[in-house]
Amino acid sequence: MDAVLGKVGTPRQRALLKAMVLGRLLFPSSKLALNEQAEGTLLAKACGLKADEVFDEDDLYEAMDALNGEWVSTEKALYARAFQSQVRLVLYDLTSVYFEGKGPFGIGRYGHSRDHRQDRPQVILAVVTDADGLPIHIEVLRGSRTDNTTLQSLLTTLRRRFGILDATFVFDGGMSSRLNLESMTRDSLIFVTRLSSSTLGALLEESGTQLQMELGDSTKVMEIAHKGKRYIIAGGIWRRQRDQERRAARIAKGEAVLTKLSGARRKKPDAQKLASQAGRALERVKAHKYFTYQVDAAGTLIWTRKSSVIEEEASMDGWYLLHTNATPQQASAEETLHRYKGLLEVEDAFREVKTYLEVRPVFHYRPDRVRNHVRLCFLAYWISARLGKEWCMQKERGEVPRILRRLQTIRVGVLTLHCEPIRTTLTQIPKPLNDLLTKIGLLHLFASPPTWAAM
């Protein structure tokens, strides 16, 4: 990380930045809890701080402030280290982070909340990765920005900052405005995007196309040219069964959480809070779109299934529609499908920023500090993704933060004689952990204590 941070701030500030980044991976918590969480570990020394280093709120904020004006060069350094050649496939997605209170001035706005917290101001995070989920770029946008207004500025950044000129850009339908797609075609940029089930239905009706479930799920696709545009329809029997089972499971989970919430006794029901809890609970089980709910005057949660939504979705089970401006010579229908499946595979990676790396809670209300807080999380995400990619090559698919937290059970001990340290040693590594270290090629690092860990 020293090479990436370069000359950001003072040496002590760089050390504190490293500690905050590694803290996101090892024991996510507020920055002010970092000192307490790291107590008894070698985090401070590993980052270049003294073992008994003392720092306070102002020290951490000053270290974060040192990132101001340095992030462009930092992202360039990350890109250069991660990619030996130009990226050819770019995956793009958006997420949102809400705030308690008023949120950061200027960028904290009310908008479409992916957390179903329309009652809270938020910011939008735009995340770009390669086909393997390795992050390239992150941007913090106003919370009121609509999805389809974010793409043009992103393309400009990728060109200028990273020199990405002729990659294929893959994104979901929220960014698929006519203006965006026409602009990309004008600039000779190739895109692959998924369109909605309703668009698929309209296309089938207008073109008189009949879907036949003999299509294989991954080896056969249907290509349609309609009104000068190229569409790819993919699907099959296996996918239809999977869609049916997935929807049934999500609806069952949704009903379970709603039943639990509606049955709970409350002394002073808060309608807004209860509705928010219902929305978040449905979002967790991915069932929000299947239900409508409200809180009545008595403070009771009332809910019903959205029958029309369920029926419409069921009519398209097994199928999805892709649109691309690539010619058949540039990418066959099968290649186009493969490129889009890359986005499906990294959806979990986008959630990383908000889940186990815990962007929330965000306690900063200066816009620059909110951005720098997110950037620290991005650095942790970058480390996690790099390790995950390397360990995946060793056939280890466990979550990187979980593995790193298991490694924290390895301790450094100091043997003393007459109160004088005479030897630094490692605790015995349990066999399962020893086998894991062997598998991912890290056992040699634990053969003896590192020199910087000596007491």
C-alpha cells in the first residue's frame, strides 16, 4: 500500500490511513473505535506506527483530509498495479448509502433508495470493475441523481484517467437511456445492457416472435434485429425452473418476515419506522417487489402480494433480453451473453462495499470526508478483491475478510527472562488453519515472526 499512497500526507498520516484501511477488513467499526479494536494486535506496527501509538479523532480526520487532491493519482496507481494491459470489459453498477440526520451538505439528497429508506438523505456510489470484479473506479454522487445521468461522466473519467478507450461496457437497464446508448454508439463504444421483462414482452409482440423452451440455458440464444437494433434473448427450461423456485422462496421468506413484524407487540408504534423496517426486511430477502404494505392508524403492518407483478414476472420465467450495439462480427450472440453474465457474477462484489466492508455507518458530514471515507472502504475492497482473485486461482473461494479474521487467531508471544525479552515466537497454528495457509501459499509467512514484530 506504500506504493499506492505515494506521497499522500506525512508518513504518520499515511500510516494512519493504512491502519484505517486494514481496520475495515479486519474488524469493521467506527474510526474512533479503531484504537480499541486494534489493542493487543500488531496492526500499528504493521502500518509503521509505534506499538503504543496514541491517536485521537483529529489525527484520523487529518489523515483522511490528506487524501484530498490525491485520489486521482491513487486510483491510477491502483489501476497500474492491477492491470498489466488495458481492460477490455468494464462492468458498471450503482448503489446508495443513506444517512441519519441531514447528511453531507450538497451531496446528501433524497432520491431513489436501494435500501428502501426514502425518508433519509443519501449519496450514490458508482462502482466500476473488470470482468473478475476487481475494482477500477469509485465515485460519490449526489443522492438525487438518476441512474441514466451517471454514465456520460463515467465514460469521460475512464478515458482520461485510465486510458480505457475501446472496452465493452456492461450495465443494467437503469443506465439504458436512449441518450446514453446513442452517445456510446456515436463514440464507437460497445455496450451490452439488459432490458426489462416488459420490454421483452413488447418486442415479442411487435416482432411476432415465439419463444420456445427448447433453447438451452447457456449454449443457445435467439437473436432478433428490430427497428435497426440488435437484441439477444437467452433462456431455457433450467432457467425457468430456477426462476419459479427462486420467486417462490423469496415470496415465502417475505411473508415470513412481514408476519413476524406485523405480529410483534409495540407500546408506541412508529408508522414510519415500522414501514422502513418492513422495507429493509423485504430487501434483505430480495422480495420487496412482490409486496405492497402500509401501517394503519392503529400501528399495525398490513401487507398483500402484488399479484399483477408476480403474474407478469411468471410469464417471462426462463428468459431475459439483452441489447447491444456490437455487430455479429464484433461479438456473436453467445459472446454477448457471456459478457453480460460477467455482470451477474460480480453483483455480490458490488454489495461488498456496503456489507462486510461496511461503508455504513457514515458519521461524516463534510462532503470531502464522506468521499474519503468511501475511498478508504474502496481501498479495503480493492485489497479484498485482489486477494480473492489470487486465492481463487488456488481453488480457495472463501470470503477474504472471513479468512483474514481467522488469521487473527495467530498470536505473537514474547519469552522473557528476568523481565527481559529473549525471544519472539508465534503461537501454534491449528491444523485446519495450517492447511488453509498451505493452500493459499502463505504458510511461509508464518514460519517465524516478521522482523518488524520483534518486541
